[in-house]
Amino acid sequence: MLNFKGRPIGKALFIAVTAVLLLSLAACSVPSGSAGATRAPESSSTATETSSDAGVGAETETSPAAAAESAPAEPEYGGVFTISMTSQQTGFDSALFNYGGTSHLKQTANTLIEGDWTKGPTGEHLADFDNSTPPITVSKGALAESWEIIGDDTIIYHIRKGVHFGLNPDSEASRLVNGRELTGADVAYSIRRQFNVEPTAPVPNAHTYARLTPEEFPTNIELVDDWTVKITTQPGYVGAVFYWISGMTGIFAPEVVQKYGDLSDVLNDVGTGPYFLTDFVDNSAMTFKRNDNYWETDPMGPGLGNQLPYLDEVKYLVLPDLSTQLSAFRVGKVDYMRNISLDNFKELSTSNPELKYARIAGQPSGIALRSDNPDLPWYDVKVRQAIQMGIDRQALIKDYYGGEAEMIGYPANASQLLKTLGAYREFESLPAEVQELFVYNPEKAKQMLAEAGYPNGFTIQVILQGSQIDLASILQNQLASIGVNLDLQVKETAVYLSISNGRTHEQAIFVDGFGGTPAAFHHHRPTDHVNTAMIDDPVVNDMIDEFNKYFMIDDTKSWPLIGDSTPYVLEQAWYLVMPAPYTYTMWWPWVKNYSGEYALGSGHFYNFTKYIWIDQALKASMGY
């Protein structure tokens, strides 16, 4: 029997798995206990470098702003932290929509397990927490104080006592729950509803149907007592079920669902998180206020033991236009931005040299080719490989990304943690026949197309949205040289998302965000809506089954399987994946106790806000 305690993780497993991490990162990790300082993350590991003129893999530099940073200060309460978003989230009920897309829940709710803040860049830096799926060695219990994995088919969660639902006196739904204590019954109910097996609250269109196979559904969800929930799975699928229930399932009060039918009205949201929602303006803004009865305390640094959160408010601003986002950030209306390109990073560093930043291993974009229709030319793997060879990735790295990109960022991106765990494969380590596919060779590409019966090429209809047009146009020009014409069909964002989520594109669709959650194998599972290439490959399916045996149970056995699968996956060329650019996260110096984190858990975007604080005197002294 494996026994994992919520925090710390079982000592024997933790030491065995993290020994390699500590040896690899010791020379560049941030010392624990210094979390109260606002430091630029360039003093951390190579996953968050900060030299604007450094090449990929260059040595870390310390910016002048970081060098001038004072010693850690005592955290203070109060202030507002504002985040800009390009669009409003697509849904509000995590039983109906992907947990990662229900952004408000990262402020108002908790999952059973989440990333351990003390293991991130502000702490020991064993993980950068810009990647969506942290391994078990850098995770901790949240609503589950501890858990057990028994055999290959049983999970037992021990629910944390003393956790209360937030009480917003201005919310009818919140008053209904009245700040009562969370129990195992709430957890069991929420899990049953997530998998559409709660008889009092059926969810026939549950999101799990779009992401998981029938084998990955639990076979039984049992409330053992008020503080214990037992999950039974099909043999061999305990890891997959554990992943989904632990980090992708929102926990709610049953009485709210019973009164309102579902949680689609965001103003009826009631959770156990550090904040509760007080204002929502459709396609404009969300405002969250501090939950004074939140259960968690600061786990490290000068604020060790302090009641969380520190902030009075968190705000989400919907700013679809990038130039508007940059302008708002430049004048201090927004405190933080991520996914900043190299050009915009350089401009911001010049106009606002006081800004802090982290250089992040990014996720590539690319084109998903439907591989399930034998009438399409690229049903033939040789045709797909020929198209790959018609893309000049070396030129893209040099000219489009300014040298700031990795050749390979899929199926796993080049974060330091994924490298250390064996999930990422360097381009140079790939077999020669796989490397060849990523070296521009238009003559051989044309020869291969002719041998496959397409001497005059063909047209690929590609669905995309406006933000993807620049890169897609470059690919269009490159592939024209081998006789492959990309018919780019630009759609409004809502239409694009509908097509993408429904996988209703007829031929191909442009996709962002490969490699960020490699552990989930989302882009390869036959029934997963993210599998926009419509892959159903027996070799990959066997890989996924093997991975599921160990995922979130034994990091030393699960994550290396992703690296092992990389040559085969790349050789199949289901996705025309571009180089993976490095991007930048930037924030104002008044944002303290922060080093570039994004997601402390699978889909837990922006849930770091409970740990940070605002130096309001510094902000005022800077004229903001």
C-alpha cells in the first residue's frame, strides 16, 4: 500500500524521487525561507531566465532591478491585484466545462490536491509552476489533508477538517450555505456529479465524457464517514482517476446545485477558496473579495503562519486587444502579464525598466491534420512527413522568434522540471530519421509527395482565429513551395472554439498550447476533445494505458514514458507543430512574494494570488 500524506508527501517516496531534482537544481534553486521578498526570477533555475539578449539555454543573469532588491519584508494585508485576460471564460460550472477554463474557481474554490507553493520559484524552485500538470513530488493536499493509493484500483481521501465555505452576505446562494464546514459528503457529491452518477443532480453532458474514456471513470464513489471518501476504479486506471478527481474536480455545496439546478450562473458560486466573487460584468470584468474565514496559512518566509490571503481584492479584466493589454500594464492598471513576446518584452523593459520578469519555456502552436479520413491525402503518414519537411523551422526560430525558441516543444515543452523528470527530449537526442523531419528540405518533400501520388500537391482547409493569422500566413508561404496550399479560414473566437471543442473541422485546425500538459496525453486520447487530429493509434493507446498505471503515483515510472513516446509521436506527424517560443511573464515591483508562477496544479491558473501581497507604500511612491 502506498500512503501519501498531503504535506509533506510520504518521506521515502519524496526522497527517492526528488534526489535527482535536488542534485540537478541545487546550483540554481532559490533558497527556501526567502519567500517574503519580491525577487526577479533570474536568480532561479534555467526555466526562468531573464537576459533579453541571451540565446536559448544561456546562463541566467540578474537584472539591475533584482540586484537592488531589499531584504525580505514583512507581508502586509490589503491592496488589489489585477490580471488581464484576452477573453471571458467559456463556462462557469466545472462539471460542464474544463476546470482549467473556469478561471473564477481558482479564486473561489479548492481542489483536493494542488501544487505546493514551497516547491516553486518563490521557494525551493523544484518546479516553475508555469506548467499545468505538476508531478506528485511537488504537490500537496488542499481539501484532502492526506490520501492513500491501495493496490491498482482504490483511492482513499482523508478530508481536511476546519475548512468552511466562504460567506458573502450579499449573495443569496452564499447565505444558503451560511459558511458551514466542508465535509466528506460535499466531496463525494461533487465527484459523483462530475462523473454524472449523482442521482439527485444528473449531468448528461458532463465534461468528463469529452475528456476521459469509459475505463477512466470510477466504478464506485463511497462516503465512508464524514471525513473519508473511497474511490474504486477499474484495475490499472487508478492513476488516471486520481489525477482527474484530485486536481480537475471542483468541490461545491450540494444545496446550491439543488436550489439552482447547476452552477452556470457565476453569481451563485459558493466555494472554500481564498476569495468570493462579488461582481461580474459580462465580457468585461470579475471582482473577488477576501474570504476572511479562509483555512490556509502562509507556508514559508517572513509571513510563515500568517492567515491567507493577503489581498483585499483580485480583479480579472477582459481586454481582447493585445495593444490595450500592454497599455493597461504599462500605466499600472494591470499588475501582471504573461505570454509576452520577445519584441514586447524588449519594449516594456525599455519603457518600464523597473518591471520584474521571468523567462518561461513556452508552448508551441501548430496545425492539427485530421487523420481519421482515408479520403484525405494526409491520411498517409508519408504525406504528413513530407509536409513537415516543407516547413522551415530554422528560419522561424531565427526570424520570427528572434532566436528565442526550442525546435521541439511537443509532446512536452522544455521546462526544467520536465527535462529533469525525463519527459522532455532534446532535439539532438532524437533518432536521425525523426530529426530529418524537422530540417527544411523542400526538394525531398516534393519527391515524397510525388511518390505518394500527389506530384501537383493539394489544398488543406485550415480553421483558425485572428490571433493565429501571422504564423499561419508564414506557414502558408513556406508550404506553397512544395505545392501544398493552405486555405486559411479565419473565424470569430466563439465560432473557432465551438469548432475546436466539437472537433467539427473537416480537414485541419490551427491549435495553440501544445506540450503544456503532456502528462494528460490530451492531444492523443481517442475521445478527448483536444485530440483535434482525431488520433486513435494502438501504439499510443498502449502508451497511455501504461502511463495510467503510474501517473500521480510514481513519478520515476510515469513521466519518463512521455520522453520515451516522443520519437514515435513526432514520426507520425499528426500535428505540424512549430518551434516552442520562450515567452515572458512580467509584473510590477509592488507585487511581492512572487516569482513568475502561473498554475499551482492541473488547470489551476492564477491560483497563486492567495500567497502574494501588495507593497502599497511602494506603489504610491512610484506614482500609481
